[in-house]
Amino acid sequence: MQILIANDKHIHYAQEICDTIEESAKQRGTGIAKRTPEYITTKIQNGNAVIAIEGKKFAGFCYIETWGHGKFVANSGLIVHPDFRGQGLATEIKKKVFQHSREKFPEAKIFGITTGLAVMKINYDLGYEPVTFSELTDDPSFWNGCKTCRNYDILMRNEGKMCLCTGMLYDPIEKQKNNKAQLKHNNNSKVFKRLKSIKESLHLPKDKLDKIFKK
Ligand SMILES: CC(C)(COP(=O)(O)OP(=O)(O)OC[C@H]1O[C@@H](n2cnc3c(N)ncnc32)[C@H](O)[C@@H]1OP(=O)(O)O)[C@@H](O)C(=O)NCCC(=O)NCCS
């Protein structure tokens, strides 16, 4: 199985990608934003898509969209052909498209909206967190994409604040802060351990030390 950044050689898969997305949405009975082959082709031409192929057979796809003048990036249109499901392929495609998004748009917040449990799980493992829609892009062209979804009336009824999809967000700045805090915490633990062993070597009473360092 090859999982790669799609290029001009893959444009002929655009129709099959759209058909597979539409067919799967019908089967799931859930709403989904419709994609045209032209739209998929543009994504491929701009180097903003990841494709999986087994030999010459189409296996999976996902693409990057930018919103709010590049402040937000979405990894959308994830699809795995039914013949290749349940083997971890979606996880690998999402990893690749996430990595590509981070390299190409390092400052951007990465988000997605989904009703799919599998996608929520994959996103969570990548470091996304569930958020309310108000934390996602307010770019109207993103939300216009929902117009072709069968649940659009629900979104409208809730003034765009909630719908059946769950919003998930990866915020690189928040992640960096959390990582620093975690590092500080780990370092503090190391410092405390070292301090304790120094004090022990100075033969301070053990019960007093345990109290100080809350054994
Ligand atoms: C959803 C989809 C992309 C999953 O593809 P896949 O290659 O079978 O997924 P993976 O094998 O990588 O599974 C990822 C995780 O999700 C779980 N999962 C997969 N399909 C699931 C489902 N239908 N319901 C609940 N969990 C599911 C897997 O068990 C796995 O979890 P684990 O890591 O704990 O084992 C694929 O079924 C598909 O294309 N469906 C139609 C389109 C779609 O729903 N796209 C998402 C739109 S937001």
C-alpha cells in the first residue's frame, strides 16, 4: 500500500473518490458535504491531498482546506474504499495529512467536524480536542459547505452554534504551552528526587524527609 501526497498522476481518481464518498454517506444515512471531481482535482494539483493506492486500485483519500486566511486548516473528505476498511488505513492517511498540514501551515489551527466515531478516535489520538463550534473558523465559506448536508436545517435552527457533528480542534500554540508545562512538571519531579537523595545522604531524619517530599 502506498500512502502519498497526491499529484497530477492521480487526477483520474477524482471521479471515483467523489462516488465513493457519496455512496458511503448514503449507506451511513448521515449528512455530508458534497464534493465535485473538479474540487478534488484542484486539491490534488495544489499538493493539498493525500491518496492511498494498492497497485493501481484506489484505496483512500483525504485533503487539506484552509480557512480564515490560513488561520485554520481542515483535513476533510476522509474516505477509505470499502475493500480496505478495518485495517488501520484511515489512521495512516490521517497521520500523513496531519503531518503534511503541520509542515505546510505550521501556525494554523487544525480542525474538523464529524459525526463519525472512527474519525473522532483518530483525531483524538493525533491530539485534537472536542470543542464548540464557536472555537472553529467563522469563515462563511467553510460553513457554506454544510449546505449540501441533509442536516443543514438543524445547523440553521441552532444559529450555526451546534449540529449533529462534533467539532474537534488541534491548536499548536495550546499544545506547545501544554508540552512546556508537562516538561516543567517532569523536570520538577526530577529536581525533587535529586534534592531528596541529597538530603538523605546528609542523614536528615527519614520521617521528616518523607513529610516534606510527600512520599
Ligand atoms: C470511517 C473510515 C474512514 C474508517 O476507515 P478505516 O480504514 O476502516 O479505519 P481504521 O481501520 O484506521 O480505524 C480507526 C479506528 O476507528 C475504529 N473504527 C473504524 N470504523 C469504525 C466505525 N464504523 N465505527 C466505530 N469505530 C470505527 C477502528 O476500530 C479504529 O480504532 P482502534 O484504533 O481503536 O482500533 C471508513 O469507514 C470510511 O471511509 N467510511 C465512510 C466515510 C466516512 O465516514 N468518512 C468520515 C467522514 S467525517
